[in-house]
Amino acid sequence: MNEQHAQVSVRILDKEYQVACPANERTDLLDSAEALNTKMREIRDTGRIVGLDRIAVMAALNMANDLLHAQARDRVLEGDISNRLKLISDRVENALGDAQQLDL
């Protein structure tokens, strides 16, 4: 590994994994691994799904679903913000136009 990459050890469901990542993303990788570990433990602890591979797939599906919902919320918020900025811009344009007419 060079100085720009880090070898990171993560523990997921009591198994140790070595993962290489850019050094500046080490904290994000550790946080992601912890989130995955938490999700997989929740699924395992329900007792309805057996087997590491099935637990991992269910965790991935749940997390992908959460991501898709978050992205949809972001798109709605971006639309709201864009609309509000347009409204503010129009008001500023109108106010400046009114001010210019008064100068004439």
C-alpha cells in the first residue's frame, strides 16, 4: 500500500475483512462497515433468515431501498429549492426593474 491508500480491517458479524481504500476515505469506510454490521445483526437477530449470504443480501436490499428513498426525497427538496430560488430571483428582478423605472 502506498501513502494514498490504507489497508483497513473491518469486522462484520464477527468476521474480519481487510479492505483497501483511499486514505482520506478510511473513516467513511469504517462508518459504512458499522452501518452494515448493525443492519446484518438486526436481520440475523429476527431469526427468520439463516445464512450469512442471505443475511448480506437482505441487508443490501434494505440499504439500497433506504438509499433510493433518500434520493427521491432529495429530488423533491431540490425541486422545492429550485422553485423558491426562481421565485426570489423573479421578485428581485421585478424590484430592480421598478427601481430603474423610478430613476428614469
